[in-house]
Amino acid sequence: MWLPEPVYKALPTVYAAMGACFIVGVFYLGFDAPMSPVYLALGLVSVIASVVVSIWRSAGSAKRGDKDLPPGPDEKEAA
């Protein structure tokens, strides 16, 4: 299954935002609420997933030589 490129590139940000919402929700509900440990775990897993996916993508793009940034001054001179 293929995702459109804008959706694919936004997924780590969505994971981080979702994790932040879960963690903020724990503070809002209080730590003594019955589902607080579950919400906290979901939030931490989401934030960690965001970081891991970002690292994997940056490592994969570095290996392939993909660049999202325009060429720097030294790369323009070489071309």
C-alpha cells in the first residue's frame, strides 16, 4: 500500500503530536485516573516511534544520497 508523499512525510510529526496529546492528557486527568498509565505508555510509544521513524528515514536517505535541501554553495560550484 502506497501513501501520498505529503502524508508519508508528515507521519513522524503526526506520531509526535499524538504522543504529546496523550502525555498532556495524563497531566490533565491526573495520575490517579484509571487509564493514566495506559495513556502515558501510548504517549511515550508514539513519541519514541516518531524519533525512530525520523532516524530511519534520515539514515535511508543518506545511504541513497537523497537530499530534500537545495545544493549548498560548494555543490553548485562542482556542478
